Amino acid sequence: MAVVKAGGAAAALSSPIEQTIDLLGDRLTVAILREAFVDHVRKFSRWIDRTGAPPAVLTTRLNALVEAGLMVREPPSAGREHHEYLLTDLGLAIWEFLVSVWWWQREWSPAGALQPELVHLDCGHRGPPELMCRHCNRTVKARDVEVELDSSSLVFAGHSGRRRSTRTNPEPRRADLQFTEVMEAIGDRWSALVTGLALSGVSRFREFQSILKISPTTLSERLMRLTDAEMLTRGDDERQYALTPRGRALFPIFAFLLAWSQRAHPDTATPGLGLRHRRCAATSLVPALRCRGCDLTMTRTSVRFEGHPLSR
Ligand SMILES: [Zn+2]
Ligand SMILES: [Zn+2]
């Protein structure tokens, strides 16, 4: 069940989670980060080659990543026209989110078999990991968590800081093409919030509406898109929605989005959206990835993607 906190002052800015969704709910941005993480891409021209993005669009996304503190810009070295971009610690901390996006694509997208293999270097195990709670070490499923939503901070923020229009996105090509399906669910703040609420057990139209306080038209449109993308399915009652297995499988992506958002905005009193693990005493879930081969918690430097189709 979702727990909705009432009251609180209206936030002047978007809540951290909305800022995170606005930043990371973008195919090209995720593709840029993925290339930087998997293949250590840092040169402007290589991202152009890999993503097919027009230079002006790539510049905008890289600037946004620098502004948000995920990357630092290094001055062009001799004979180079463009800056180089390096991941910061905050940028590197996105790796679990990237793994969970990969995991979903691998299991639920028709092109999943084309995905590279995730290898745990400690034991050599290949394949998807398991989501666990860092506090109690138990495996975590969507049904084990309670979603805490501070509706006041979300609602007011919903009217400011409109995310850039998807029209400014280039036509998806190569690297970013594979994120299209995931982006149906997280590529816009309302879709992301609707999916997040559905993960926490909200199912009725009126319930979504009373928590999010969005117009029925906007809500209907998002519910329809999520239904078309087979993330949600309609119940017998027309106004009731349930997650499909592929919708429920988005849970790790959400858990890591929220965890990263909290790391990126450590001083915010109202994170907007939080997860609580019901089975332990931790007040907010700190998710981690566990290897299914050796049961160890994965670390960033203990995993590698192999057979990356784009590196050939
Ligand atoms: Zn726990
Ligand atoms: Zn292992």
C-alpha cells in the first residue's frame, strides 16, 4: 500500500525524485551513461558514433549531466575540438540503475537476447542478479516494500520545471533504441509516478487521481500508454489496473532510481517518494544487487558486461 503524507509546505522546486526522473528518464542520457560506464567512452565523437545523436542534442545532454554532477568536463587536449567528459563518483554510482535497466531489457524486451552478458568477476557467474536489502540482506520484491509518497511536494512541483519535450529527442538509433520500452514507464514523471504507485499496490483510477492530483485526461492518457506498453492491464472493472509481470519487473529500476536520487540530494527533507522494507527495521530501503552464483553483494568493480554488441 502507498502511504501518503499530507501537509507540508509547497516545494518551490521539483522534488529530488522528479529531478531524477527528468534527468534519467531520457533514452539518450541513459545511452550516454551506459557507453561511459561499459566502454569508458569519454570523447564527444565516440558518443556521436555510438548513439547517432546530432551534436547539438548530445551537447545539451552532456551539459545536463555536468550540471547534475554526474560528469566533469575536461578541457580539450591539443588538436581536439571538443571537451572530454568523465564520470564523477556520483555518475559512477548510477551503475546499479544501469544494470537494472539492462536486466529488464534482457528479460522482457523482444531484443533481449542481443543484450551483452553481465559477468560477476568474483565467481564467473553470468546473468541477471537478485535485488536485496542492504540492511537485512533479504531478497526484496515489490510486494515487500511500502511506498511513501509526499504528495504535497510532488503535486506542487508538477506545475514547475516541465521536462523537455520529447520532440527534442533525436530519432532513436542503435544504442538508445533498446531503451524505448523501459522509457515508456520511466521516461516522464507522470508515467513514472503512476508506475511507482502501481508497484505499491494502487489499482483504482480514483486512487491514482486522488494521490497524484492530476487531471483525469492526463491520468487516462498515461494509463493507456502503460497499458499499450503491456506494463499494466485492465481489470474486469474498467477503472481498475494491475501490473503485468513485465510491469512488476520494473521494480529494481525504481528502487535504484530512488536510492540514487537520495544520494544525489542528501540534504533534502522531503524526498517526495520513498521505499520502506517491511521485513526489517530500516526506514528506507537501500537496495543492492546480489550474485545468483555466489550470493555475494555485487560491487561496481566486480561486474563487467561481456559481448557488448556495440563494441564490435
Ligand atoms: Zn531489509
Ligand atoms: Zn558471483
